[in-house]
Amino acid sequence: MDAFLLAFSIVDYFWDCWWEFKLYFLHLTKFQWMLLSTASVLSGFLCLRGDKFRI
């Protein structure tokens, strides 16, 4: 496969994913934003605790 064609297909795939991701986030409700932000904060705290956190 030609390098230019491979680079074009990777960039095209990236822009398709970006477009779908943007459309998804534009259609979130306030409740969904709340769930997303809560999950982000909780996962951040769990990552900060590291391996000391025992389940």
C-alpha cells in the first residue's frame, strides 16, 4: 500500500471518529453530563490512590 494512501486513510478515519464523537457530545442531556463528570472525578480519585486501594 502506498504511504500517501495509508496516511490519507488514517487521517480520514480520525476525522470520522472525531465527527461522531462531537455529535455524541452535542446531544448529551444535563443528566448524562452529570454522570460523565461524576465518573471522571471518581476515576481520577481512584487513580490518585494507586495500588493502596483494595477492592
